[in-house]
Amino acid sequence: MSDVTQTASGADLLPMEPVVRSIIVHQDREAVFDVFTEDMADWWPILRHSLGGDKVADVVFEHQAGGRVYERWADGTEVKWADVLAYQRPERVVLAWQPNHDSPAPTEVEITFKAEGGSTVVRLEHRGWERLGPTADEARDSYEQGWPGVLARFSRRAADPACGRAYAVGLNQLVWTLLGGERGPEDDEAMLNAAHASLHHWTEVGGPLERGRGEWLVSHVYAVLGRAEPACHHAERALAVLEAEGVGDFDLAYGYEGVARAAALSGVVDRAAEFRDMARAAAEAITEPEDRALFDADLAAGPWYALDAPPRP
């Protein structure tokens, strides 16, 4: 079978290289397929990649060959993105893709879902660019840049939250294990990477409390490594999250401690002293005696860099 297709006038069209992207989603295949086809409005970046922008109320994927994919606006207007050429749950869908109604012909998007252990490999192939004539190169370049971000949003939405929590907890524990032992340069790098990765997973599957703790831990690791600027950045982010959500007790005390220690590392003595005093005051509200004892020990522990003088009475 020839790779050359023809226009309606009979002119030959040489095929262009398709855009191909693959991702692994930590979730079973049926669930991943259903998120793609049933919950598109939850993960598609509507404000950046739609025709109606903030007028879009929903994205509908009709579950059958011959169906449509379209956006529905708040006023009921329906604007088609694609025709469904194949719908085989949970294995594949093929779409005649033409959200730009001024383009001369649709391109073709095929998405396959392959089970691999407890995860799913999602492969997207976008082909048929030669059908677009003079605009083919520009359109292909645009989608080659756009699909990775779209698929990343989809992956985050479709992933199993329990898996994300397990990663977040395990990485958090790894950081504390490394903090408690002798370390070399490779251990320091592993500790920092683990702290950032734990924060990433908590940001995806946790709430404000988990995110605040994750930001604090990244700040603490940077402070231990003597890197003042990122230590301050993440300490401020941690405290902002905790204060915005009204989180108190143990976590608020640590939020102040993080800002104080990062400021001390930076040599900003007045700010470091102010926030260490705030941390000490916040500790009075910690309800659990074990938490209070742990916090008091951590607050007393060095290094306090510019505040290595004895604590204020």
C-alpha cells in the first residue's frame, strides 16, 4: 500500500512526520481511558486551547464511532473539535481533528492505552499534516509544542491519588533518613531531589497542610546545605500557605522557624530574630506534649548561623 495520498483533484501528497508523544499514568487502563473520554473538561486547558475560552462550560466526547468531540458554551452553543472515527474502550480512540474550522481538512489523532503492570502507557499520534497544504508546517509545530502540556495535565488528573500519596510519604521519609546520617555530595543531591519530588506529589494529591509541610521541608534541606536564597524562597511559600489556610499549632510554629532559620542563613539578623521569637510564641499553642518537645528540640538545634548567640530569654 502506498504512503502517498491524494487530494480531491488528484494531486499527490507526501506524508509528513507525525507528532508522537507517550506518557505513563499510574492507574489502571480502564480508569485512564474513562478520564480521557468522560472527564475531558476537568483536565483540558480550556482557557488556552479552546474556541470559546471562558465561555466554555463543558467538553463532550461522544462514546461511539460517528460521534463528535465538542465544546459546549454556557449559552448552549456547541462547537465541534473532532469527529470520532474509532472508539474501542479501553484500547484506542481515533479522531478526525479539526477545531480550526478554517483549515482545509481534518488531521487525525489516535490515542492508544496499553496496560503495563499497574500503570497505563498512553500514546498519542497526530498525523495527516500534509492535508493542510501551505499551513501544514506551522500547524504541526504548534501542536508539537502544545500536546506535551495537555498530556501532562491529563496525566495529573488520571493518576491514582493513592499512588501519589505513597510516593510523597516515601520520599519524605527518605529525606529524614538522609538528614539523620552521615552524607556525602551524592547523598546531599539525593536528599534535595527527594524533598522536591515529595513536594511535587503533595501538591498534586494533598491539601494546604501537606503542601505547607512540603515547602517547609524543601526550605529546611536548602538551609542544611547552606543555600540561602532557595531556603528563604520555600520558607516564605510554606508560611504563606499555612497562614492563608489558617493552619496553626505545630505546623505554624515550624513555619515561623523555617523563615527564621533561612533569614539567619542569609545574614538578615533582625528578621531572623523576629521570626524565631514568633516561633517560640507559637509553640505555646502546640497541644500535644510530644509535638511540643520535638519542636523545642528542633528550635534549639543549630546551626542558627547569624543567630548563634544564646537564645533570648
